[in-house]
Amino acid sequence: MSGFTTIKEIGNDDNYATADIIKAIKKGWIKGPTIFYAGKIIAPYGGQTSGVNIENEHLWNFEYIDADNPDEIKKAIRKNIYYGADVIKLVSGQQAGYYDLEDIKAAVDEAKKSGLKVTVHVQGGTAARNVILGGAAAIEHGFELDDDLLRLMKEKGTFLVGTDVGYDSNISWGLDSGSARTEEKRVIDRLKRAYKIGTKMAYGTDLVIDEPGLNRIQTTLKVLKTWKAAEIPPSYVLQTMTLYAAELLGIENSRGVLEPSYWADIIALKSNPLEDIEAVKNVHFVMKEGKIIKQD
């Protein structure tokens, strides 16, 4: 209803719950976007948890699959595909260790057998370099990417999905005001550098909180403020939401542009997003696959 007709959902949904949502949408029981879905997040032992006592070991397996070598990674990918995944999500560098280049290559090769792409939660450093050289389609977050890594991403065609939340959202996450401002400046700087270098980007967020007085989609769209602060042109931001997002998802021949033979996923806005990208917050018409979903 807010104008996002296709999305990528990459984890933390609790025992493949999103798979059932996708089934309900396809059967017409509920209205919803086309969803590309990762299933459970594949990660070294423990996922992204810490401090779990031994009596509750594997509590994290509601949302993560432990995989610590190429064979375990391949098995985890096959399990996710069995339960409906059409994209694969890994976490690297969250723990004391990170996935080796061989681990990433194994994941990419296994996913490729089923025509799937791999995206990886990673911040920077050697862990990110392994992700890029291993052939992953995208890096999620990448807050610590230096210019050399951004240039390597450009060379290899690796997308950056930056999840560039700003000050208000950082406060809602629980950061103090100083840390919230520091983190905002950091993502704005990284956005500027990625755009200047020419690293491929797709619009994404990482918000599981609601800011006071706002719903989840309104909170998510506040990420646009950091893109504006990074002085990225509205036309490019719009492309990261449409054309480039479709390329990352592998559906650039069926969605993402308004052309004959493409799915009629169309929205209409109250003002011109090429003048101010925040115009995408005011959607008054939504068509998905040729069917009108919203009109006011």
C-alpha cells in the first residue's frame, strides 16, 4: 500500500514464517508484494547472538543455521531452498571469526545451482574482501568499507545495500545522542564515497523498530534523509529503488522499469520524486501485476 511492489526479506523471521506469508499472497488470501526470501540466516556457530547460556544452547536456531565449513554451508543452503528460499543470506564478521574465501565461494557455487544469489551481512576488512572476491551478489550494511573495497566492489559488480539509518533511528535503537550522530555521519560519508566511486547500490533498510508516532514503513523511509545528506541525486536514489534493485534481484528483464512485456508494477505520487526523493512517501496509486491495489 506504500508503493513497494517487490521486496527482499533476508532473515530473522522465526522458523520460515515468511514462506507462509508468500504462499498466502500467491493464493490471493492476502494482498502483498512479490517477496524474495532468504529463509534462515546462515552463520558461524551462534548466529548473531552472544551470551546465551549453555542450558539454552541453539535457541538461536529459530532464526539462524550454524554452518562452519563449506559442507555445512552447502547443507544449510539446501535446507533453506527446501523451505522456500529464493535468495541466500550469510553473516560474516559478526563473531570473533569470519568466513574464509573458500566458504563464500562454496555458498555462491551451491546457490548458483538453483539460480539463486548470495548476499552477506558484513562490515568491512578482510571479511568483506572475502565476500567480494568470493562472488557474492551484495554486501548488506558495509559500514566499514574503505575506498579500496568500494572500488573492488565496482570492479566485481558487487552491490552495496547500505541500510543507512540516520540520527532518529539510531536513538530509537538505544544509542546515546553522541553515538547516534557519529553513526549517522559515518553512513553519510560511506554513501558519498560509494556514489563517487561508482559502486553499484540498491536501496535497503535494517529497521525493526518504530519511531514514536510512525509506523514501520514511515520509519523505513526516513533513511532517505541520509541519502539526501550525502548529496546523492534524486534520480539515482529512485534507480536504486527500481532499476538497480531489480538487477540485484535478477529480475531486470521483468520488473523495475516501465516497458512493454514487463510486469505492470506501477505507482503514482503526489509530486515529482526527481525534484525531491521524499515524494515517494506520498503514494496515492498502486498497481501490482496489472491489478489496482490502491487508488485515492
